[in-house]
Amino acid sequence: MRLLIAAVLLGTAVCAQAQAPQAKPAFNPVTDRAAALREAASLLEKAQQAKERGNRNYAEQLFTSAEAIVGADAVAEIATQFREGAPPRVTTPLKTLPMTTPPQPAAAGSSDEDEPDPKPKRGSLAGTLKVDGKPFAEPAVITLEPANGNFKRRTPVHRTVEQRGREFAPHILAVPTGSTVGFPNFDTIFHNVFSRSDAAAFDLGNYRNGQSREYTFDKDGIVRLGCNLHSNMQAFVVVVSQPHYVLTDASGHFKFRSLEPGKYKMRVFSERSEPSVQEIVVKPTANEVAFDVHGHAAPPATDKFGVARGK
């Protein structure tokens, strides 16, 4: 009987121990750091293997993941092996934005709104942009400059191109030369903004939701943006030195509300048309113009090493 009671008590104790919640292991910084270093070493080995296979883009992504674990200084001497051929890396401090920040519009940028004239000029210009004779439904940027080349540049502005829902917004943004643009991430995943454009080549690196990094555009031209982690993401920043700029609407219409009468050069910037310029005369009244340009297919998107996506 005593043996039976002892067995029952022992079984009860074993069951109670099995049902009791297991205590979490105590935090050990040495153990955790060792595990992180092993993970970083594994990522670096995989990065080297990808590089040897010729997949430079994937190799750089793996290297960046390892860098995030151990810090940039720890792998600085081998960074060029994985980033040579990519745009210059921007390492300015990250900023933090609230996740409740309102979404950006699909297109933005107008000199009349960015820097309104204190006293409206006597002339105005309304027009329609057509591509190969058809109204252009996608946003395009129209600029005007005095034909004699004598004009004052607009004051630089601070604008935003966000990453939200795995898309950039605005998809097209017009800003004066010298403007600074912030690129916040409002998704729950990492993003990596970059450009290989002649007007601005840069790589903002990987950063998480709520974080943002800025870039100042000092040269005019069309800057094509991409996310190196998501091939579907594209946007354009049109940096203009001209004193007047405006976006077309969904029907290809545009309007400059305040212009000094005289001769102007009018230019169009879009992702699907050839660069084009024509001279117009603005009279001291309401003016209208039709602008027809030659279209072309949008060039294929590339990764940060210039390789077409999917190759």
C-alpha cells in the first residue's frame, strides 16, 4: 500500500511539473551576441556565393542584412566587394515619422502653388498635352522659361515621396533644383530607395516602417526611383531649373495662372514621351496652346546595378 501511495504521489508531481509553465531562459548578452554573429557570418557566406554566381543584387541584399546585425564599421573593409557598380550609398541619419502621417497624392508639383506670385502677372496660359495626337492620361510636367534665358530660379522646397502599400506616392513629383525630398517608409516591411539617373544617383539603404531618409537634388533632370527590394515600385522626381512648372491632369490639361507677357520656351517631361521643346508667345491676356509630342514605351526598370528586373 505504501508503495502504491508513493507511486501515485510521484506521478502527481510529475504531471504537475509537466503542466507548469516553463520559465523563460534568462537573458544572456554573450549568448545572444554569439547567435547574432553566427547569423551574420552565415549571411556573408551566402552573399559571397551569390556574388560568385553573378547575382550581384542578391549578394548585396544579403551583405546589407549582415551589416545590419554587426554594424557598418565591422564590415566596412569588404563593403566595396558587394557594392561596387551600385549608386553611392547615403548614410545620413534616419528620421522618424508618425505612422498616422496622411498619405501623399498621386502627383504633385506646381510653381504657382509652391511659390505664388505676390502680385499676379497679366498673362496666363492654358493648354493640352497630347502624345502622338492623343490626350496624355498620365501626369507629365510642363515647364516655361523666358526665351532670352534671363530668369530667376525658384526657391528650393522640402517635399515627400512616401512608400506605402508597396507603392511610391507621388508617382511623379516636380521640384525646383536644390530641393530636398524625404522618403518615409509607412509599410510593415523594409524598403530600399535608389536611383541610377544621371541627374541623381544614390542608394538610401534599407530602413523599416516609420523611418525616413532625405536626399537633396542639386541637378535638374528626370530622376527615376526604384525600390531594390520590390521590383514593381517606380516613381519619378522631375527636378527643374525653369521658373514655371506645372503638372498635367488626367486629361492632359495644364494651366499657368501668372505669367509676364513675352516669348517663352515650353518643355515637357514625362516617362513615356521624347524630350520636346517649342517656343510660344504669351500675350497680356488668357492664352491657349496645344502641345503634341512623340511617345515611346517606358524603358525597363533595373536593379541598383543596372540589370533589368527579372534577369
